[in-house]
Amino acid sequence: MEEQDLREIGISDPQHRRKLLQAARSLPKVKALGYDGVSPTSVPSWLDSLGLQDYVHSFLSSGYSSIDTVKNLWELELVNVL
């Protein structure tokens, strides 16, 4: 996330943007799928490991039924699936 992203979503106050950017930078980094050498065996098990089991049906009905298809998701596709 960059300052320009915050401007584009309508956050016009520079102090608010600064606070949001500082907070975003303090969030833990998301590790890549399989970074530890262990990849989930299915989309449901992956979503479950993230605490997102409510989205299993959305992923599967949208054609994301294997870990390989999930690895190739673009951010826009992910937003549309969720």
C-alpha cells in the first residue's frame, strides 16, 4: 500500500494517510504459499489454515479447486472471488 492508493480511495487528510501507512507497515508480512516447504493439499485445507473456511464454496464454485490454480490468482481475481 502506498500513499497514492490511499488518495485514490478518498483519504484526503495527510495525517490520516500517514497513520494508516504506519499501521500497515507494522502488520506482519504474509508468507508465500509453501514457503516452509509444506504446501496445503487442497483449497479447503488451505482456507481452513487461514481461518477462512467460510470462503471454500466461493473458491470452488469459481473454478479454484486446486492449490496450483490458487497460486496463480491475481489480486483482482481474489477480490472478485471473495
